[in-house]
Amino acid sequence: MIMIAHKKIEFLRLFQEFIISYPYTAPGISHINSYSQQRQQARRNFEAIKAAVDSGENVTELVLLQLLPYDQNTKNHQSGAWIHFASSVTKDIRQWFESANEIKPEDWQLISLAILNFVRCCNDNPQQLLAACREFSQMSYAKYFHTEMLTPILNALQPDEFLLINNKSLQVINYLANTNYELTLTDYPAANSTGHELIREFAQEMRQSGVPALRDGDLFDMFCYWLVALKAYHFSNYNLKNKTDGSKEINYPEYTLSKLIEEIGLGKTIIERWIITINRKGQAILYGSPGTGKTYIAEKLAKYLISGGDGFSELVQFHPAYSYEDFIQGIRPRSQDGKLTYPLVAGRFLKFCKKAESRQDTCVFIIDEINRANIPQVFGELMYLLEYRDKKIPLAAGNTFSIPKNVRIIGTMNTADRSISHIDHALRRRFAFIELRPNYDVLRRYHLKTGFAVEDLIKILQQLNQAIADKNYEIGISFFLTDNLRDDIQDIWQMEIEPYLEEYFFNQLDKVDEFRWHKIDKRLFI
């Protein structure tokens, strides 16, 4: 479903080696027993803490000692700490952070209540995981409490809902699913979802004869521990080894509105209105004739929208053969051990949305040449979700889907291929449409740095577009945004502009003759 074939074969081989070499050894048996022991203790701790806080007691010490996972050593045992096999806390957590001047003593009560509220929220309503992670991450000290500290208690209370995510399991998930999750709490909902998908895909193999009678999630966690900690497996083509320490989140460089205005070359009022429209509607299409800078402007708008945050942008280009299976999800035949399998594979937009779920800030999906595909067919159920952004719907091939609130969609549409009047009315209602026309001021500003005198070229373009007499087919200015225009202009005109005019005036070639290179070159270089 989300793995390429050779990685699934690799997993099956490693899993067989794991079963033979670890679970039935003394350390393996101890590991197996730890799951039930840790959960029983965690549930007792949690109920006792809830009762204490409901009666008005200060539960700071109880939360820090009995909801966070501690390493197994004599001092931690004596302190009454909750001992966990996959611990990330080796000593008194207050001493740890205070000695490093990271947290002040007076802040622990606030922090402990935030941890308790996070755990209670997730335990009471697992469907609120994403919202709970986002809310907790707003706390100034949240960066110190990553998934290795907080997912053990969630897994202990609700093992069927929450996977135990730590450095070891995250490396395996990222490798098998080709993802980039980090040990930040904002990534946990998506990592948890992806981990569950992998486990479902492996379920048949993990329940074979001879496998310990464990929950699938526990068996997967145990396998990850063996693979990374004991076998020290080398993940081929794995470039995320140094990205799972939870030390920092992605933040894209600041890209200011003034810089956007400078690079697009349009007025502040216009660009501000576009940004408001995109954020209000959630999706917009930049449309116009060839050479009006649609893709360039879409990428700059995306850069501005994700600026300074942990969001990201991706681009896909539609074409006549692009399908629902490419975009949302579909069954893809694959060869495995000489046999054909037919897994359900997520498409580009579905993968994008899964990744966006783990981010707090705006994520932008650009669909270039959106009108070159059969849009209603490619979008499928997405047509409903574009209008009802707060809804979740079942997909035709299984699973449910919703568009995260932080997702923005920007399409580009070349009106020379198909004008806006030919676009399905249902689709038009779901998008805001932003028209782009040839902007000669952009051409003027660009060539201030090159010294090329563009006024004669602009006059020719204006006359040419008057002859075309249809804004959907006008010649834009991006053809001529090159630093070597003096050397390139003949080639641009003869190889790009004239063939376009011959196609447009196919039954009026006398109009093309008026704009042949041998007739306009003297006007440009007098």
C-alpha cells in the first residue's frame, strides 16, 4: 500500500531473522513481558493522578515521575518512577533541565499540568490526537518533550490507538514508508498513522506460526528495537539518520511581502488581495494566456505562504493521461517473488495531505496545467471536500480522507489550451480564479538591469495582441525575460512566437506575415 516492492521483501527477510534470533532468548522474553507489566503500572499511575488532581492536590511530582518513561536503575526505582523498556529519561528530569538552565523550578507545575491534560485528552478521545499535539506544541517548553517522552504513556493507556514512537521505530517507519518524520510531537499523528498502515500491511506475515502472541503494534516495536539496537542494521539509501533526534523543526526562511512584490512586479494591493482570497477560499487558479508567468507567480506565492513556518510546498503537473489513481489512490500491480500483487497505493495529493497533517503551518500544493487533465475524474471525492473543508469522507477504494485545514491549493491554467468558460461549473464554484494578463511593466523593470531597450518590443507585442483580439491567446512577456535578450530574441521569435501564431491564425496566414521576424527586426534595432 505505501511501500515499494523491494522494501517489503527486505522487511519479510529481516522479520524472519528477527523471529529466529531474538524473541525466545532471555532478553527477548523479558522484553515481551515488559509490555503488559508497563501497561498495568501506567494505568494505576494514571488513575491515581487523576483522582489526586480532581481532589485539588498538587500532582507535579507524580506527573513527572509516573507519566514519563524512566530508565531501569536503582535510583529511579527508589524514587517511585515509572520504569519503561523504551525509556528516554535516565535521571531526575527536573535536575536534568534545571542544571542546563533550560527550565526554571517555578515552571514545573505548569508543565506537569500541560502533560497531564495532553494525556487525558488523547486517552478520552483518541480522535483528538492531532489537535492535542498542536495545542501542546504551542507551549514554550514543548520542544523538550518529544515523542520518546510522551508516546509511552499514550501507548500504555491505549495500545490499539497509539504506537510507541521512538528513535528506533521512527527510523524503520521512515525507511519502509519513504517518509521524513521527526521526533517532534507535531509529526507524531502522521507517524502514528503511517506506522499503523505498515502494520496492517504486514499483519499476515506477523501472525504466522511461531510468532510470539503479542499485539501487532508491540511485535512491530520489538522488531524495530532488534533491528536498530541489536542488529544495527544499515538502512540502504536512507538519508534521515541524523534527522530523528527531535532537536529542531523545519522552518523555511523568511520571505517577506515586499520581496514577493519585488519579484512578481505587481502592486501591493493586488497581491494582498490574492493572498486573502487564497486563504479564505483554500484553493485558487491562476489563469491566463501563454507567457503571463502563472507557474512562476504560483511558486512565489507558495514561498510566501510557507515562509517562516514548518510548512512545505509541492508541485505536480497535470496531463491528459493523469488519473484519479495518480492523484488520490489506486491499485497498482507489482511483482513480488515472481507473482503479481495488487496493493492499494496512495497518490500524490493523499501523500501530501498525510505529511501536512504533521505540520502546524501552511502547506501549499501547486497543480500546474490543471486544465490539461479530466479534472472531475482526477479529483473524484475531492470535489466534495474542496467545498466542505471541515468534512471527512470515505474513499471509493477504502479508508477515509479529509483535507487538513493548513493546506492551500494553487492551480495554473493556460487559457490557450482551454478557456475558463469551458471549465466545469461545479469546479469553478470551488476555486477562486485570479486572472493574469501580459504585464509590460514587469518586462520594463526586468530589463533595467540588462540595458536592453524594450519599448519597441512592447509596442510590437501590444500590436500583436490587438491582432489576436482574444485575451485567452495573447502573447505574454515571460518569453522575453532573459538576460541575453539581444542575442536570444531572434531565436525566441522564430522558434516560439511564429509557430504559435501559425497555429492560431491557421486559416489567416496573411496576419502571421505581418509579424515575421524579417519584418520586425528592424523595428527593434533601429
